Amino acid sequence: MRKEKIFVIVFFLLGLSLSGRTLSMEISRVEEKTFKLSPNGSVSLTADEGSIMVKTWEKDEVYLKMTKRAWGRNRHEAERLLNEIQVQIYKDDDHLVIKELDHGRGEHFNFFDLFDGNFWREKGWRRGVVDYELTVPRKVRLRLKADEGDVEILEAAGELTIDVDEGDVKLERVSSEKIQVNVDEGDVKIYGNDNKSQTFCSVNTDEGRILVEDGMFEELSLRADEGDIVLRNIKASHFLLSSDEGDIWVDFQPIENGVYRMRTDEGDIEIFLPPDVSLRVRMRTEEGNIESDFNLPVIKRNDGEVMEGVIGHDGGVLKAYTNEGDIFLGKQ
């Protein structure tokens, strides 16, 4: 009871402290720039809390739009904070580097500052945000970083490297030969890559869901710690899927001599294959059950089960393992 009273008092005081911000002034400014860039060049963008949107075109140039926003207790303070937002830009023939500089958010933060009105007036909980829109040559290489913002890319064909701390990533109609995505707390969605491409795609997320839908890949390496992994209408030569606490759901078209592995600790696995598929199958659970629409034997082993055999002929390998979950192998 004593702890509950302390929490109530703390949040009451915090609410009083924050209430002044609801009357804060917000102002914004749009800045636009255009840069010549080699079609095989690279663009590196490091953002803070804002979102990143990337589109492509056939021009040998980059269009950059930055929407800067800042908040203050009055217009004068908001304008001062907006002017303090700095974005550093470096350009040569083949490289464009855009980096948002640290503008003091959370600098020398102390918990008791929350109850000091001067903290909000002088420092601000959030001094400002920049949202970025880029239009780049279609095959340009992209390296994007964001602290607390979403990233969305449409129709890119160059190599992609994306790192996000707290935000979602969405890739649509991307035919890049190499895609690397790392997210701490957010979902990753990849839709409709070019079916003629042979793409290596690696995705890692700690607290998020991974969805890959409608595409062809040379290799998929997907890892989610606390989230689900879903593949829908996928054709792949190889994939490795791993989740600690999430489920794995896969609907895919194997390629001859392909190798497909999936593993989860606490989740279920569901796999859907064409009826005429050819694969060597091995599936195992430590504590769960295995069911199949294919004519394969299931053997009880300790608290779990094992299913092993060949569907059609030895055209490839499919392996699935779960510790505490169940496995279902079905026909599409």
C-alpha cells in the first residue's frame, strides 16, 4: 500500500509538471534541396526522432525535403528551438551524407528535473523533430539510421542497410540484391519485391513482428526475439527463420535443392506447401505435437514428437524445430 501511494504521488506531480506543455506552441519549417548524384552512388541518412520516406526515380539527382518541427511555451521559444535543429550535409560525386546533429534532447537528464518548470522551459522534453523525404536514383545504395522514427522505402533497387531503434520499417516493391534491416523495437514489413530478382535479405528485430509477402529471394535470414515471423506467397532458394518467443507461419514455394530451416523456442510453427512438392522433411518438438496433411510418420519421443521422411523425391531439405510449441505441415 505504501508503494502504491508513492507511485500515485509521483505521477500526480509529474502530471502537474507536464500539464503546462499541453499549451505549448508548435511551429514548423520546410527545407528542400536537390543534389546531382551518380546513379550508382550512395546516400547515407542519420535521423533522430523523425520519419524517413524514400522514393525513387530515373533522374541522376537526389531531392531532399526536410520538415522541421519544434515546440515551446511561446512562439519565441519555439522559434529558438527550431533554429537550433541542425542537419549536416556532405556531398561529392558519388556520395551524399545527411546527418542530424544532436540538439540536446535529454542532455544531463535527471529524474527530479521532471518536477522543475525550468527544465521544460530551458531544455524541453523534446526540442524538435525532423521528418525526411528523399527521392533518389533507383539503383543508389542507401544507408538509413533512425532513433525513434519509421522508415518506408518504395521501389528501390540498390543495396539497403537500415538500422532503427524504436520504429517500424516498411519496404514495398524493393528489388535490391542485398537488404539488411536491424530494428530494436518495431515491426518489419516487406511486400512484393521484383520476382525476377535474386535477393539476399537479412532482418533482425528484438521486440517486433516480421512479415515478408509476395516475393522471390535467393536467401532469407529472419530473426525475431519476441515477435512472430510470417512468410506469405514466397519463393526462395534458402531461408533461416528464428524466433525465441514468437510463432512462425510460412506459405512458400520451394526451389529444387533448396534448404529451409526454422526454429522457435516457445512458439508454434505452421508450414504450407504445394501438394506436388519434393522435399526431405525433418521436424521435431520437445514438448509439443506434430500434425501433417502429407503421408509422413510421426513418432513419439519423450514429451515431444519427431516426423521424418520424403515428400515426392529428394528435391531439397525442410527442417523445423520448436521446444514448447506445436508444428503443423499443411497443403496449400
